[in-house]
Amino acid sequence: MNTESKTRYYTFKNFTLDLERRALLRDGDPVPLTPKAFDTLALLVRRSGRVVGKDELLEEIWADAFVEESTIAQNVFTLRRALGQNHAENQFIETVPKHGYRFIADVEAVDGATNGKPHTGRKRAEHDIAVGEKINCAEITDAEDGNAHAERVDAASGDARANENGGFDFAAVNVAPGAAANLPTPERHDLHPAKRRGRFNFQTRLLALLMLPPAVAVAAGLFLFTQRDEAASDFAAPSPPARTTQLTNTGQVLRAAVSPDGKYVAYIQSARGQESLWLRQVEVAGGIEIVPPSISHFIGITFSPDSNSVFYVKYGQDSAACGLYQIPVLGGAARKILTDIDSQISFAPDKRHFAFMLNDLSRKEAHLMIANLDDAGQQHLVVHPGVHWMTDGAPAWSPDGKVIIFTARVETSRGAGPRASLVEVQVEDGGQKVLNTRQWDAIQAIEWLADGTGLIAAARDNASLLAHQLWQIDYPGGRARAITKDLNSYSSAGVTVDKKSLVTVLHRRIANLWIAPGDRASEAVQIHSGNSKDLGWTLGVEWLRDGKIIYGSTASGKEDVWLMNADGSEQKQLTTTAGANFEPTVSDDGRTVVYVSKAADAAQNLWKMNLDNGERAQLTDGGYDLRPDISPDGRWVVYMSIKKDSPTLWKTSIGGGEAAVQLSDKIASVPRVSPDGRFIACFYRAQVETFSKLALLPFDGGEPVKVFDRSPTTFVEAGIQWTPDGRALS
């Protein structure tokens, strides 16, 4: 008799694998797993003590798909993280080189139906930063949807990104007393309760800084704009209106592309910190997964000119270099084309050559490259100062084959910082010039119309910090006209050959503010409803010592700093000047707020305001300064400044009148001063070719005194928080 068919769940150590409910529980608490990860674990547990070969895994778990062996390794890596496996102890899954994997923990199979739900409960981390267990050394805890799994700090690190669907992952570094990896000992006299910084009062309340993952929702849907025949070449025409079709409703789409024949749409979908590639027919509801979920990050997708293949660019969790892959639309194994690439690709009219961007980080240059699809041979075309960011639009090869246009940041003559521009390159001789059109703060996507009369761009101007709109840019004249004019944001722009259909990803942001007792997150109370007003991490939120909350919001119609009571009452707008005002930080005495102010000419600097009388004064003039934090003694403001595409850390006197001091010449971002004022926590890169890590710098600057690897899914933009005693970071 097959005993496996009667087994309802398995137990091993403090875990329960419930086959009936398809759930993994740790001490009764659910541990989130993807469906494929659960199936993999179930197979390994059922074969406990035996080697499960890679072929068996492929046949059992991915019988309906074509995947690479690396997908198996990625799935096992995910399981080990979920189980808390480390090098020293707590072993579960063993790698058998050249064969497969073996589950080595003691397993007990339980027959018959489960008697009700297993016991549930939740352990709380000591400092209320994230839900997770504490071990006797430094650890990183990834918290997602209120459930946690631990990973030691020597695990593989990777670069973070914003997950546009709102499924953010946070990381906490907990440091146990007496451990070798402890943070430097805080000054005890600075930890007296009376001198603790008001915004870190975790014992009495937990601000939405830690509640934002469920509170800030960015619903990202795939939409298709279809033009009427008489307006097929002009998406920006005021009439007749285009027909809009919503193609997905998951709210988890990141990027998209439409096939040249208009029959297919490929899109990247994100869930639980993993990304996958999907395909759907435009006229048929529902999609199919063609590249399974992994921690790898996709930065671009492109259809082949004949619409038979999808080319995608992604980087893995343990690599700073992106690879280019090709996969058939109707299924098959993916083929790796290039091993180093920094943008999605654009095909030439000959259908064999394609253009892409390649960064030289050591020189801070971006190279426009041409490659041959047959042999991957590469040709350098031009070089441009400044690196090509992942969020920049990929190069676009003109339909006549003569011109390639790419996105670059160009310094303005007024010293207001770089602006995103379109650079036109002649393929024949490499001659380049800036296209005579408007400039933007950012350009996320560009695509030629098939007749070469213009381009479609997803771009953001200085009227908004958050919303990219769709634009149609005439060529060669350069006149830019808005296709969309709303409060949403658009991040893709793909056009069919017949110029009738445009596919884009639409993002709707709704943010809410909650507060909760520091040790009872289940008692969280919503005190503010964003109603698409963009309240949240992008604009900043902090406590004042008197219990009030200062935050950024667009309730006034643009980004401004606001103040309200802890129950959400008496909301008051503090900044009324032109431009955007956001990211407020408050001094310990509660009298001074420092914030970022972005003027209409794109200069972005720090200003301070006296909360008693409303007097304002400018503190910096670096051109692009952000993420301020005030030292506990109220004398200094630490911040990051972006110059020549690289963020570095600086500090300036809050009283003004003194030159700003650079704290590090390495790439560093998102600073946060320790409660005792001795250290600055930040994300840091010692070498430009490596991923950033979590580091502690002396307050006066210099080399880090401590560096931690971090999870590849860490959401850097959410910032860093210290616990009140200065012994842990979140």
C-alpha cells in the first residue's frame, strides 16, 4: 500500500509541512513559499534520506514547462532561506554534487486527517523592528507580510530595487550582546530615556515606517491603448479617443512589451520578492508563465522582429552583471546570448543586429553597443559620460536603420543638476547630438513609431516626483505632446508595427498611515487615508517629540510637508512654496524640521524651517541633495548628494554659514545617524562593480567600522532605522 497517499503532514524539528492545506508552518506560524518551492520541499521531504536527482525534480515539479537547471538551484536556495538553514547548524537540505539534493533532517509522517488547525502563535523580535528570531550573532531578517525567515549576514548579497507592486521586503540586523559581530558599543549616557530621539520611541508606538509594506499599495496593471484608424499615427491627438483595455488585474506587473504583430504581450510579474516572465495573447484572457519565479531581477524585455521570440535581460541574486536571454514565445529552453549588458535591447531593421547600453562603472561612462545575433559579436558605437541606470529607457533603433536614440543625463548650464535627455546617434559614423526636445527628470522607456515620424516615451517632468506620463515626440522636430495627463504613473511604452496599439504598465499608488503599540502590531489603527495622495516612504514620515507626526503628502495638489496629531486630526500644511517639498526630518528638541525642496528648474536642495515661527533658510546648494537626517545634538544635518551619477554622503551645519563636509568618497546612500551620534548607517559600495552593503561609518567620516551583507530583496528606498539602544538596525 502506498503510505504516501495517506500522509497528511510531515514534521521535522519545529516545522510542520501540511500537504492538505499546502502550508509550511514554523512553530505554528505560516512561512511564505511559492507554489513551486512548496512542491520542491514536499518532494524532498517525502524522499527524506534519499538523493533526489535533478531529472526527477524537473519531471515532478516542472513537467509542464521548460526550465534551466539553475531554476532548481534557485528554488533550493529559497527553501534554505525559508527554513533558516546556515553553514554551522540547522541543516535541512544537502547538496549531493553532480547528482541532486537530499533532505537530511529527521522527518515524521503523520497519517490521517489533521485534527483542526495546528497551533498558531508568533515570536516577536526583541526590538520590535521586524518579526524574527534572534541568534547569538548578527543576522539579517527578511520580513514579508508579517512572516519572517532568517539569513546570516555572510549570505549572498545583491542590489536592491523598488518593487512597484508594493510587496516590499525589509531587512533587520539584530546584534546580540556579547557577540563577536556586535556593533560598536553606544555611549551609555546618550541612551537615557530623556535623551532618546523622539522618532525612535518603539516601546510606546510603532510608526508606519514599519507598517508601510501593507500600507503603501502600488497597483500595477497592464493596459493596451488602441487607436481609431483615422488617428493611428497620433496617440497624442485630442480626438478621437483611444480605446483602453486592461490586460491584467493582479496589481503586480513591473514591465511589459507588445509583439510587433500586435498578437502577444510579454510582461514581468512580481510576487513575494520574486519575478517571473509571462506571456498572453492580446485577444485571449489569461497568461502563461514562460520563465518561472526567481530572486533574479528583470530589467528589460523585447520581442524579436518576427514576434516568435522574447529577449529578456536579468541579473541574478549573486551577480552584479546582467545577462541577455532568448526564449521562444511558444515555449522551450532559454538561450543565453550575452553575459554583460545594462539595458534591454532594440533591433535594427535587418532583424539581426541589436543595440544596448554597457556601463563602465570605474570611469562612470555608458557605452552604446551594437551586437550581432548570430555570433554575439560586439561593436562599440559611442561613449557618453554618466552611467545608464536600470530605470533609464533602453536605446531605440530607428525604422530606417540610420539613427539610434538613447536616454542620458545632461548637465544644465544653470548648475541645477543633470536632466534626462534624448541623445541621437548616427549609426554610420557615431556622430551624436542631444535631440532638440524638452528635458525631463527621468525617462523610463522610449519606442519608435514604425514610420519613423516620432517616438513614444514614458517620462517624468519636474511637475511631479512620482508620476511618469506617456508622451509622443515628433521626429526630427522634437515637439513633445502628452498622451496621458493624470495622477497615475506609466513605466513602459511598446508600439505595434501598424501604430494602432500601445501597451503600457499603469501604476496607481494609494498610501495609508497606521500606528500601533510597539509590542502589539495586531492593534494597529489607521489614522490617515492616502486616497491616492501618495503619502508614504517616498515623501517621508516621522514622529515629533510631542507625539505629533510630520509627513509628506500631495493633498495640496503637489508634494508638501504636513503636520498632524497622532490620531490623524488637525492636519496642517507646513510648506507652501513652489516646487516639491518632501522627506522631512525633525531635530530632537522638536523645533526644527529639515526637508528636501525641489525647485521648478530641477535644483534639489535641503532647507530648514523653524516650527515655532515658520522661518525658512536654505542649507545646501549641491544641485541634487536628499535623504537628510539631523544629528542628536541638533548641530549637523547628514545627507546624500548625487553628483555625476554617484551618491555620496555629506554633512552640513544646521546653523548654516559653513561649507559642507564630504564624509566618504565611496558610493553611499540613505544615511541614518545613530542615537548616540557616533555613527552613520548607510548603504555602501567600496568598489563600483560590487553590490552595496549595509555599513557603519564614523560620524566624522572615513572608512566603515562595520560592514554587513544584506538580503538581495532589501528595499533600499525604505531607508534605515536604529533601535533606541543603538544595537540593531532595521
